[in-house]
Amino acid sequence: MSENRKKRYRKPKQEEKRTVILAKRDPDRCATKTFEDHQPIQPKILLKAKDPSDCVGSPSNTNASSLSNLVPQKTIIVTKDSISIDGAGSVTSNSTTHPISQSPNNSSTQPPKESTTDVPIAEPTPIMTRPATVISSTSQINFNASKFLLKNNKDFLVVGVVGRQGVGKSTIMNLLAAEEINDETYTSIFKEQESIFPIKIKPNKGAAWPRTESIHMYITKDRMILLDSPPVLCNSYKKDELTNEMDDMHNLIIFLTVCHLVIFVQNDHFDMSLVRLFQMAEMTKPNQDTKPFVEDYYPNVLFVKNRAKRLDFLDVEKQMQDKMLRFCFADTKLKVFLGETDEQKKSSSSIPDADKIVNSFLVPEIKGNEASSFHTDLQSIAEDLRRRVFMTPRNQIYNAPGELTEAIWFELLTRTANEWNHFFFRTYKEARISYFQSGSSADPEKYA
């Protein structure tokens, strides 16, 4: 009895808990996944044609549902592939549609069709609000300026301006850089000084220090590259005479090499010293050693006389000015006539020079928007100047199978700016040093 009682109140022996493995470690998952394993699985959408008789309230709803179980229905599986971007910058998306029938005897199943759509991505166009420095006053190249140039654009025009200090180079550039010429152009440029290229205010017109100290570049929305240069024949930095002359020659050679059009700005008189310097730069301009570029390239030239007086607009005075330009540039390789191309310059059977029109333009002394007795209003003058610049033929600079782009043009600019050690510069420098050391008694025929 006692033994049964002990068995009755004895606690049952607890069983040992066993470890239950809920998930087994997969060695394949521990391995490093590739890029394809991380890609999301594309969903498959099953589409089934809706039977119009399945609508609620149809009298034949039960019959149609029974018949739909007997007749095999088509199922369309739509699979959307991933979007791939190729190296050329175009986006390609492939979408495949597979119509599949549930009936094995259906012979009208069409093979899968692939449709590829190429959407080109346009190159973003940088917009400039102020000019950027390309070549500093110490002849250092700013390579950050190439960010404003397009790599694939071939439709562009390069216009440079040269002249003395205070002749109005930046003012001419502002008339070309303006998006629209209206009645507010005179107020914004000449009075409020809110122009793109900085100009001198009236109290500082006679200051010896120039407003433009380096070569500035501004690109319009029409992809016209404007280059504003520091004044020539102006030793404002107190350089020695030889260094100042070499810098002026170097800047002119750069413009004669990389520009489609060079605007030659003079003041109210015919500056013969500036003409001589321009001719010297043409003679010392080296040929391009690289084959893709044209060796003997020379740009078009537009002679602009700024602040022209009343007498300058007379027909007799215009003919006299054109006659002097014909005489000074009679044997030049520059294209000084209106609309002159390379073919017309090289061909001997072209129009004689006497029948050609000198590419010159008169900008009067502007004191307001209104017209005067000898010139039209400012809006008409600016439009005529812009039309003369825009109609300039773009002669061939690049002689490769591909066309010249803005990026290739910047390479030509940097290559020309770094070229200091050519024959003409060395000879001129040696002659000037020898002349300074020996004084004015040196024999000039020695260096002729």
C-alpha cells in the first residue's frame, strides 16, 4: 500500500528536451553573390480575356460559365526585361510579349516579337552668365573653361576682337553677346554698366590701366564663341619693351590661328602702328605642324571703326578708307573682303580685287537710342553689325575625316598658346636683344 502511494504522488520524470533544427544552413547562400543574383526577379503577369457574358445580371451567366470551362482561353505572359544603357549614351529597353494558348492543338500561336526603342540622351548645354578667363595675363591656360564647351557640337563660330586700349572692344562684344537688341540695350550697356563683358565707366575712360587684362571667352546660346583680348601696344603692366611686344604678338597669333573671324577695331583715326603690328603677326604666324589642322589657315577680318564722326559716313570718306585698307593688305593672306572663302582666295580666276567689297563697318558715336541726321538708331546699327558677323563664312580649320568640334577647337587653342619656341619668335627676340645691347648704332641690314 505504501508502495502504491509512493507511485501515486511521485513526480513524473521530465524528458530531456531535444534540439529542433528549424532551418539548415545553405552553403550556396553563404557564397558571394554576383551582380546577376542581386537583380530583382522580373514578374510575370497573366492576362486573361474577359468574357462579356460573365457580367453580373446576364441571363446566360450560368451557361456561359459552364462553356468557358470547356473552351480553352488564351493566356498572355508579359515579361519586361531590364533596361540596358550602352556606352554611346542611349537607353535601350526590351519588352517581350508571348501569347500562349492552353490548348495543345492551337496552331495560331505567333512567335515572340522583340521591340527595341533607342532614346538618345542629349548632351546638357552649359549656360554662361559671365565670361570665363581662358588665357591669363601671365599666359597661363585655364583648362576649367573647357567645361563650357560641347564635345559633339560642330555648328559653332569663333569671333575674336583686337585693338588698342579704350577703342571699344568690349562694347562691340556686348552688342554681339546680347540675346536681344531692344530699346533697353543702350541703358544696360552704356549707362547702368550691366553688360556681359566689363567696360570702363565714363570717369575712368582715360585711366592707363585696362579693364580687360586677359583673354575672356563667352559662349552665346547660338554657340558663338566670343573672345575678348587685352589691349595691344599698351604697356600697362610696366613690362620691358621686348616682353610687351612678344606678348602682343603672341595674342595676335593665337587669334589668327583659332578664330573664324577677327574684328579689327580702330578709333576715330587710321592707326598705322596697329596695322603694322597686325601685319607683323601675320608674317610671324607659324604653320600648324599637326596634320589634322590646316597648315596655312588664315581667318576673315572685319575692320570696325568705332566712334565714327559725321564726315566718316560720306561716300568720299568711305572710299578713301577702303582704298587705304586695300593698299595696306594688298599682299596679305587674310580674307579682308566681304564673304571671301578659301576657294576664292586661292583661285586665280576669281573676281578681281578691285570689284570686291572691303569688309568694313562704321559704328557711330552713340549718345542714345535715337537716330541722328547721319546714322540710324542703335537697334538698327547693332542688328546690321550682328548680321555682318553672322554671315561670315566658316572656312576650314580642321582637315580630318571628322568635322571640327568645340572640344577639338579647345585643343588647338591650348596648343597654339603653348607654342613659344618657333623660328620667328627666336629670331625676333635675338635681333631685339642685340639691338638693345649695341644701341641705335647697330647695322639694320644685318637683320634684314
